[in-house]
Amino acid sequence: MKLLQILSAAVITFALSGVANAQTAQSRSVKIVVPFPPGGTADILARVLGEQIGKTGGPTILVENRPGGGTVIATDAVARSAPDGNTILLMANSFVINAAVRASLPYDPLTSFEPVCLMVDSAQIMVVNASSPFKTLKDFVDAAKAKPGELNYATVGPATTQHIAFEMFNRVAGIKLTYVPFGGGAPATTALVGGHVMAVMANPSEVNEQVNAGRLRAIAVASRERVAQLPNVPTIAESGYPDFHAAAWFGLVVPAKTPKPVIAQHIAMFKAALAAPEVQSKLTPQGYRSIGVCGDDFGAHIKRQHADYARVTKEAGIKVD
């Protein structure tokens, strides 16, 4: 372990020194715009990476939370930013979902940005208030079938991974739930703890603390396999809905026409930070799975996701405007 830490530190130092030496046009600060409120998965990821980059000799990373508009507001702001590498968008599935469910956007996810890196993904957890009568997913579905439209659920949204996952679950389970949108997973979770909504689909980092404290009960996970943090909680597929799965992914993009050498610097910087043992020790317990796919490979991922969500949302009849 000691040798691994030494080698990792050496890699980070080398990568960041290259960034520092090459940054003639760039400032010594880089802003990551997060289109979600503080406290959620994207916000935690941005701050953990930023802290690691800063303390290992890289530029100062400034995190700016700009929630609203189903992530469109922040995304459009970054698309209009100067293509100098100093403004980065931390985006998620909604980056391509919006193109599928909205009649128009002020930007094009496939042409208005350059891909940097796909950093992590995160399983989705379905939780209810611990005082509710729902002990299992079956309990919740049975209640929803008995009272169509009376049960509600909350997620960050609209038109986000969690919103679409719940709407797809409505279809496969044959139920009708009322959707209550929130600006982020953390506010939705707070509303569930307060008894204002009946269920939430969220990232592990947004619900783990409340589940561990006994305020919330996890009744299912939407990933293909059970998550290490909740080994006794079955997947939705195990609970009678084969092939159902949903995961959120988080990546970094910059405005179109950002110079390729600057993008290469960012790739080196963020890959090195993600690989650091200190970063892994913070992200893994929160339910993140590190990926680190960058450049053209990440661009191909965005295009695949764009096509997949266009198909899924059309089949489900999901539209925002």
C-alpha cells in the first residue's frame, strides 16, 4: 500500500506539473460548474477532486453550484463560456436526456461541448421513510396499485436519471405515482425524512447517512447487482422486475473549440486526481464506481447515451415541454 501511494503521488505530481508548465494562456484557477445544489453526488465529486488537485500543485478549483431548469441553466452558461479551459461543466445523464425530452435547447449536447472525462457512476437507491408501512418494494407497489395516483415520489428533476428511472418503473410495475420534482437529490431526501413525500430514488451518497441513522429505509437498488453499502437490500430485478436497472454517471465537458492541448491537460489532471488513494477512500464508501474514460472514448459514450435515452423516453412517452 505504501508503494502504491508513493507511485500514485508521483503520477499526480508529474501530471499536474505538466499542466502548470503548459498553462500559459490559462489562469491558475479553474471553475467547475455543478448544475445541482450543494450536498448531492455531483457536488461531492467536484469538491473531492478539486481538493485533491489543489493540494497536489494544480490550479485552484472553484466549485459553482447553479441548479435549476433541469440542469439546462448551468449547461447553457458553460456552453456560452470562453473556450479557454477555465470553465468546466460537471454533467450527468440529464446532459443527454434533456435533448430527448425537451422540444428545444439553447445548446446541442453533441456539438456545443468537448468531452474531457467520464469520472464515475453511481447506483440508484429507492428509499422510503423508516416510519412508513413499506418494508419491501412489493409493499410499496401493492399500496400504489390499491390507490392509483395517491402515492408520490420525489427525485431531482425533471428529466433526470432518477425521474426517468421511476417513470420506467411505473410502467413495468403497472402503477401510477405522482411525481414531485426537487432541485437536487439532497433536498428530495430531506423532504422524505420530513414526511412530505413517500419515496425517493437517489444516489447512495444522498441517502446513506439517513439510512444508517434509521430515518430512511432502503427497499431496492436499481443497479444490476447489489451495492456493497447495502448488501441486504435486493435489486429491483431481484424483486420481480428482471432486466430493470438504472445508474447515474458523472463526467466533465468544456465548451466547444477549447484547444486540444488544454483538454489533454485537463484529462491528465483529473485522471490523476481520480486515481489518488485519498480520493478513492472518500468516493468508494459513498457508492461511486470510478471509471476514468476520457477524450474520444467519453465522446462515444455520450453519443450512445444520447441514442439510448431518445429511444427510452419515446417509448415511455416522457416529455418536459
